[in-house]
Amino acid sequence: MQAFLVRGTFKMARDWTKFAKEVAANTPEAAVERVFSEFGSKHGVPRSYVKVKDVKPVPLEQVQDPVVRFRVGGGP
């Protein structure tokens, strides 16, 4: 598994809000799917209200999120 930084915007109420989310996935496409899934389940945002700008791999030593670091294999 690898860490990815997914950046873009999502529609919250009337405004488009920027986001940057670290996720652990095998491919960039799987990372985007993970972001869609999290926004839908946690915030009730439909996929059409999430616009992904870019997806970049993140080296293990630069991962900020402890859950992502653990899933990638960096330990606690």
C-alpha cells in the first residue's frame, strides 16, 4: 500500500470548499474512490459534489496522518 495526497474541492451548503486528504491505497484511482467514500459516509456529500484536482504520492517520512502511516507500514 502507498500514501496519496488527494486535493480538490467539495460543495458544502452553497459554497465550494477546498480539501487536502491523505489516504492509503494501492493506486491513485483507489485513493480517489476512498475520498469519495469518506465524504459520502461522513458528510453525506454526493460524488457529483466532489471535484478532485490532483492526486500525488506521499513519501512515508512525510505522511502526517497516523492512521495512513500505520496502514502504509510505518508503524505507530
